[in-house]
Amino acid sequence: MKDKKNRTLIITLAVIAIFLFGYFQYNTFLSKLGQNKESVGKTNSSYNALVNLERSKVEKAEDQADFKLAAKGAVLLDAKSNHVLYSKNGNEELPMASTTKIMTCIVALEYGNLDDVVTFSKRAASMPDVQLNAKTGAKFKLGDLLYSLMLESHNDTAVAIAEHVGGSVEGFAKMMNKKVKELGLSHTNFVTPNGLDAVEHYTTAKELAIIASYAIKNEKFVEITNTPNWSFKEESSKSTYNVQNKNRFLSLMPGAMGVKTGFTNNAGYCFVGALKRDDKTLISVVLGSGWPPHKTYKWRDTQYLMNYGLDHFGYRNVSENLQPLYDVRVINGKQDAIKLEMDDSTKDVLLRNSDEVDIMYNIPDQLEAPVKKGDQIGTVTYYINGEKYKDVPVTSKNTVAKKDYRFCLDKIIDLFLSAW
């Protein structure tokens, strides 16, 4: 009798084990074939479909930029989204003269203490014009020197700031280039803090515009660059220094915010401008905008660019045709699918009426468990007039653990008990 019960128990366990193995293999087989009926309806087949980007690029006549710029390289940028509205050789690496000081100022603001006392070294005091003309050993508050840097573009001040904040000019250049990488730029390299001509000191109109777009989000930076004049004292002798803002653009257009002029023999006349009017904040960059005696070309170029942005662009939601993010099937998961989400904080972009927006979904049809909450699953890519605007990460909204033996056993017991 006892042997009979043992045999019955062994047979029962063997049947359960065989059934368990078969169930697990069958379920995996169905998942791989995409025949799991519970999740098939949740998969968006358009995820692997590439939007047809071959279209006519003919624009409306009133949207055309019909001006001719003197600048060798130029860009107009929407500061809210960093979308390029106009470009002339915008990706060409060029010298940028004293527009370099935009980066010098923002790095000093972020890493320096405005109440620190900065001492002019012999190296700083020896810089060529334009100068504050401070002597070796002169001491000033860092906060005061930033007005000297940005209002009158003093080269000796730039070196004094760099040596104080970065330990040396070379150390400060490393800080500047670290910020370049943080901003995702790849065609900009700083060697000097003042922009005097140097080998391997360059940027592009587009990347300089992005740097300026970043800088004007700092309230102190905007306050400094918009100040008409500033008076301050040398800390030891109490001698008074006065600096005046040399940025003529501030008086040329309502809403002008700055930002910085520049000139060297190699770079020509350069200017980075910012303008805020109504709901638009525009950044313009002109590099190599004439050489002496044509110092006014940069103002004309800048006004052309700014007026073009004001007249022909308005904000549109690039996500208005975004398709719902359907669940994605998970193979060998304790749940059949994961939910997706994306955080797109910059949906409104300055566009012309004729600009066309396309969206490409790069999201897999299925995944292999395990999948953790927050894992990047794919991307949604926006294209404006056929050119890539940006990628937005798509992430998992929930966690799906991988099936194991215990999970399958529990499922079979549940089935067995429900059938019993």
C-alpha cells in the first residue's frame, strides 16, 4: 500500500514537472513568434517605420531670407529650443576674437566668488590693448572685473580672472573646454580667456550661439552685459576705475540684451547678440563680418538676422502629431509588456509657416526580460525640413522581472487548482 502511494506521488510530480517544462517552453515559443494574443494588440507597428523625408523644400516667397550678409559665418538661433533659424557657414570652424569672453564670464560666474580679491600678475598686466591698464600687483573684486571684461573687453582683465579662477590661463582654458563638452559641442576649443588670436582657438557660429543661449539664462550675466557703465575701486590704493558699455546693439533694437563684440586681425569684426521681444528670445552670431574700415557691418548683419527672426517665425508645437506610445511586448517576462514614457520639455519651437515637422520612432517591437523602470528603450526623433532637430529618449515606465522556475510552478499550480 505504501509503495503504491509513493509510486502515485512520483508519477504526479513527474507529470507536473513535464507539464511545467512544456508550459515554459511553449510560452517562450509563442513570445518569440509574436503570437501572445494578450500583448499583440498593444504593439505599435509604426515604431519601425521610417517617415518618408523626401519632400519638396520649396518655401513660400515671403519666408525667404532675402538679405546678404557680410559675415563669413552667421547663425540665428531660437534661445528657447536652440533650433537654428538661419545659417550661413554655421558649422565652419572660425576664430571668434573677444566673443570668447562670453565663456570666460560664465565660467567665472559659476566657479568664482564675486567677493574674491583678484591680483593682477605680470602676465596679466602685459596683455595688449584693449586694457584696464592695471599694474602688476593691483587688486580688484572679481565681481567688478566682470564689468571690465564684458563692457570694455579688457584683455588684461580676462587673464587676471583666468589665473584667479583656474589657477593659470591653461587651467582656466581646461575649465572652459569642460563646459564646451557639457554643452554637447564638438567644434569649439578655447586656448585663451580673452580671444587673442591663437592656434587651436576656434568655434563655429552655431556653437557660439549655443554658448550665448546658455549664458543668458544666468541672471547675473544678463545684468552685467546690460549695464551702461560701472565704477569700482582698486582695493589697495582705492583708485577709481570707470568702464562704459561699448555694445552699440543695445540701443539699435528694442528688446536688445547684449551680448559681446570682438575683433582681431585674423577673426575680423565679430558680434554675438541677444534680443527678447514678446515671446521670442533670439541669439545672433556673426563672425568675420568685415575688416577695417567696415566696423559697422556687424550691426547691419545682426539687424538683418534679428528682423528676419521677428518677422517670419512663430512658436509651434512640434509634438502635435506625436503618436501614442503603445506598450511593448516583453519576452520571458513576469508581465507581458512594459509601458513607455518620454519627457520632452521643449515642445514649442520657432518655425516658419512653411516649415515641415516629421517624427521618426526608433522603438523595438519586443524586448527580452528583465526590463527596469527608467531603462532607455528607444528614441523619438524630430526632423524639421528633413534635417534632424533632436532625439528624445523613450524610457520604461515600469519594471518587468524575468520568468523563473518558481514563477512557472506557481502559474501551473494556479491552473491546476482552477481546473480542479
